Amino acid sequence: MQKRLTFFITLFIGLNSIAQVNLDSLWNVWNDKSRPDTIRLNAIRIIAWDGYLFSQPDSAFYFAQLQYDFAESTNKIKWMAQAINTQGISFAIKGDSEKALKYFEKSLEKFIELGNKKEIAGSYNNIGNIYKDQGNFTEALGYFEKSLVLFEEIGDKKGVAHRLSNIGLIFQEQGNYEQAIKYHKKSLKISDENGNQRGIAAAYNNIASNYKNTTQHKKALNYYRKALHIFHEIGDKRGIAGSLHNIGTVSFKEFYYDSVIIYCTKSLNIRKEIGDQNGIANSLNAIGNAHIKKGNINDAISCYKESLKILKKINTLHLIDKNSESLYKALKQTGEFKEALEMHELFMESKDSLSKMDAKKELYKFEVEKEFELQKLGDSLLYMEEIHLKSEQINTQNEKIEKEKTIKYSLFLGMFIVIAMLLVIFKNLRKTIKQKGVIEQQKAQVELAHDELEEKNQEIIDSIIYAKRIQSAILPPMKVVKEYLKESFILYKPKDVVAGDFYWMEQKNGKVLFAAADCTGHGVPGAMVSVVCNNGLNRSVREHGLTIPGEILDKTREIVVQEFKKSEEDVKDGMDIALCSIEGMKLQYAGAYNPLWIIRNGEIIETKANKQPIGQFDNPEPYTTQSFDLEQGDAIYIFSDGYVDQFGGERGKKFKAKAFRDLLLSIQDKAMEEQKKSIDEAFETWKGDLEQIDDVCVIGVRV
């Protein structure tokens, strides 16, 4: 059993500093199937929790899965819930908040099913911690308060202390440091009374953080060092790394930037060792801040980029917000204006997305299989040969002398046949084993390649979904659209997850500006171009104060061309657009390829656009602004070409502009939202089973 445990530790954990004797004993208990189920389950729970959770979270996840599988097979819901909870904490320790939240919610459901108040309270607390890390403090405080009430009901002092500390952290995040210190000191008192060393260290750290935030740096350092001392005593690597990082941040406040780099680098190394992704990103960010102060801009940028890569992977929005802002400022100093602009846009998008708070999970099991019967077969054959020889010897004593030679020849012939058969058998067995080895190796290579391909595919899907979030953030919310354009609709149907089409709206100096834009391409390339073009429209209005459609398009073209000129390659991407401005009953319009339709008294008034895109173009001319006096009941339509170019119908032809005209005229008696529904249904009916070929954007407004 000792050898087997050493094998598992070597294969799955790779530790040298664990109390081997205790783990060996627990592992023996777990593998002793004669023991009661609860004794075995408790042994594997202790291995996962006390043995590995805070130092090797991936290993803790594996042992918790063993616990879950056995508990499930014996229908022990409590032990299943505890295993899921351990796995959730392992993800939280690594900084993967989305997976952690998913596991905590699953464990909460099972604890509620059991009616176990203590475990329910623990799950509430864990969920609250995740929301806190995501910056959703309202949700976090609600879960912490639920947890506190339950722990007070059952008289669990340790649980009460922990919950008080978490509520203090919420006040701390909200800037109410005085109130935060009160809660942390209440937590410290209870932990001290109960001799809870980990709770005492955590309270010291939390109190120190609040003193740091109120510029009482000496008090902060004193408490941080007390916490570091305790974490060293109990061997809590995560706590040691956190305290080292905290001491570094106080050094930053005191302008000791070399000390920041020393302490935070020590913290970084420990966090890499235990796989704390969130902590790694924080340490890198702190080191980058110190390099900025020392004038090492390139070192700072390197730290910020590595940190941002991790933060995007674990989707920690409130830290992406801070990191992208720092990276934007550093890149601006080096003259990397294009990349700096991207970081500034990410900074703005992450701030907008912080108020809008899904992930897959796969479990891996290891199978060890040994199979080799060749030696047994060989031994059996040799034994049979010995029996045969003895039998022949007995027969020769009873046979007449004249038959001895015949018997010997027969024996030799039989032995020769047996040996020949053995040689053939051994040769075939060796060949079979060799072939089996080759097949197993090929199978392993195929499975590895499949896993790598699946992982890469998931990374691409995750990146595109994240890109969709960013693109969605640049689109004006429908609530805002309806505020300024009460009788309106927007039909927006991207071909892929992200789109080259987008709609845009601004309000300035009493004018409502809105547009339907179609950028080069669709999918990811189109979406990237749309970000540049959207930014050009925003800058034209916000920075340059333009409100006349033609002038806005002129300036947007200038900005877009300048951005693409920064590339070493010849980029000719751009967009087609219809842009309108409404002030009272006055309408102004300018367009790049995309027209304006006004329906009045059952007729369509079409205004054509300039035949030049927003982008690189030979001999460009200023865009024409056309003005109209609107009448009550007029309906205005602007759109990209995706709707009219869609193939479908019985013959698989394009829908075309004429059919679109007839459709719009036929629905003028309907409200705008009903029009949107009719237009969408007509599109889907026409498309049928054919693929959508392009993004679709149609905007309708009635005055």
C-alpha cells in the first residue's frame, strides 16, 4: 500500500513537504473496503481538505472527486455535497470564479435538500465570496448576512467570526473603512477566544488593509507582519503569499518601490506554485506599478500584459478595469497609440460591463490497468513437460528392452514438437504484445490530440463569446433608444456570434443622431472593423462636437483611414452607413452607399447615398447632407444590405429591394414593434433552411 500511495502522489501531486505518514494512514483507511462507508469517506475528505486544498488545489479536486463518486454510488447526499463544495473552493483558490460559483450553487442545493443549517450557511458564505471577487457587492452582502444569521442560530462561533470578517470586507470595498475595522475586530476577538489561528491571521490582514487605506501605514505593516508570522507557523502558502503582497503594497504607499518588487515577486512565485491565477495577476500588476514609478516603462508593460492575459481568461472584470487603464497609460507614454487606444476602449467596456454580471467543466479520472500472463503460460507448459517425462520413465521400466529405442525416439519427437510449439507461441505472444503496445501508444496520441483540439476549440469559442460581450457593450441599450426615439424598432440579426453590422445613437445639442452601419466582412473580422468605425463616430461627435451628418461622416472617414494607416499592410476595410439627425420635425441625412427611405401617404421617398465608403477611397469627396421637413405620421427607414441580399424563396433567389419596399408599404398600419415582428418573420420565411449570408440591421422610426 505504501508503494501505491507513493505512486499516486508522484503521478498526481508531486509533493515533498506533506506529512507522509498521516496521509499513508488515511489512504490505507480509504482503500480498506471492509471499513464502514462513512469512515472511508471521512478519510478521503481529510486527504482532499487538510492534505492538499490550500497548497495543491488541483490535487484536492481529484481526491474530492473520488469522495463524490463513492458517495454517489452509496446514495450519501451529505458527502456528495461536501465533495462538490471542496471542488468549488479549489477553483476559487485558483481564481476561477465562474467555475467556483457553479460548484457552490450545486452544493447549496444538496445541503438545502438535507436541511443542514451549518452547511447551508457555509455555502451562502462561499457564494458571497465569489460575488465579492466579481465586484458585485450588493449580492455578496446579501449572502453574507444570510450566512451570519444561520451561524448565530446554531451557535457556531468560528462561523460567526468568519461571516463578520466577510461583511467587513464589503464595507472595505465600498470605502467605509471605519465600519470595516469594527467588523474585523469583532471577528478577531471571537477567533482569539476560540484559538483559531487561521481566523486570527485573516483578521490581522483585513485590519491592516483598512489602516493602509486610511494612510496609517505603520499600523498596517504591524498587522500584516503579525499575519505573515501566523501563516508561516501553520504552513498556509496562500496566506503567506497574500501577506507578502500586502507588505509590498504598503511599501508602494511609502515610495519604497524596490521593496515592492522584492515582496511582490516572492508572493508571485508562491502564487505560481499553488496555481492562484487571480493572485498571480494581482502580483504582476503591483510589480508593474512599481516599475512605472521607477521609470521602467517596458518592464511595466510586460507585467501588465501578462496580468491582463490571465484576467481575461478568468474573466475578473473589476481587475480588468484597473489593469487595462494602467496598460493604456503606459502604452501612451511609449507612443504605441493604437494599442493604447485598444486598452482605453477595453477599460471603458469593462467599466460598463461591471454591472452586468456561464462555464463548462470536465472531470478527469485516472485508470491504472496491468495485464501480463505470458510468464504463467510458460510456467504451465514447462510443468506439463515434466509430468510427461516422468510418465515416460515409468512406462520404460515396464516395457520390454526392444521397445526402448522406439519410445525414446517418440519422446524426443514429442519434446521437439512441444518445444517448436512453445517457440511459435512465444513468438506470437511477443508479436501480439508489441502490436498491442503500438496500438495503445497510437490510441494515447489520438486521445491527446483530440483533447488538445477540444481545448483549443473551447478557447476560441470562449474568446468569441467574450468578444460578443465587448461588441454588445458598444451598442446603445434599447432603453436609451426608446427614450429618444419612442416610436421605433431595431431589427439586428448577426450572421455569426459577433457581427460587422452595428447600430449607433448619440444625443447632442437637442439633436438625436442614429445610424445603421455595415462594416467590411462579418464574424470576428467584421466585428474588429466595427469597433474602429464605432469609435470614429463617437469621436466625431464627442471630441469634435459635430452634429451635421455629412460632416460627421467626413471626420469619421478621416479617423478610420488614420487608424488603418498605422498598419504595415495596406488595409482597405471600412463601412457603408446611413446616418440621420432628427431635431423636432427636421430630418438631416448623409450616407455612404446605404440609402434613406421615407414613407409618406403610402409612397416611398428614396434618397440615395454617396457612392464612396467610410475608408480608403480614390479621389474622395465630402459627404452630402440632405435636409427634410417631416410630416406627422412619416416613417423613416435605414438599413444595411443584408436583408435585401438574402437568398431564399422557392428558387433560392435574393429578396431584393423591390420586395422589401412592398413589404414596408404593406405594414404601415401597424405599430413599429409589430412592424419589426413582421419584417423578421418575412425574413425567416424567405430564408427557410438556407444559411444566412450576411449580418442584418434595419432601423425604423415614426414621427
